[in-house]
Amino acid sequence: MARIIDGEKMNLIGGKVKEFRIKRKMSQQALSNKLELMGVYVCRGSISRIEDCSRTVTDIELYAIAKVLGVGLDELIDTNGTVY
């Protein structure tokens, strides 16, 4: 069975997550901690893998990351990134 994303990148938000996190002067650990306060458990290492697009992101994680970073869901999707 073919995967939906058939390439090296496992998500479309990694670059934007890193960009917005750095703009807010937030460490990966701080982002992880704030997500945990929302009941979404994503360790610091997983934040790193999301940012380098080597880890998939669930819809719940996407929503929580957007909330913590104070951006809309559409702002996190990198439509210029090549996935295929």
C-alpha cells in the first residue's frame, strides 16, 4: 500500500514551527513544556524531529502547536515545500 507522503519529508510544518518558535525566543524544551500543559505530550526530541520533517504530526499536535505559537493553522503549513 502506498503512503500518503512518499518522500523524505514526513510533515509540511517543520520549517514554520522552527521559524515561529525562534521568533518567539522559545527553546524546543519550552515548546514541549507548553504543549504538555495542554495535555499534548511531545518530547523535546520529537520537536526536533518535527522541525527537521523526519516525524509526522497528528492533527491534535498540529492544533496545539499552533495555539502555543499563537498562529493560525494555515500559517504553519509550508505550501512551498516540496514533499514528493
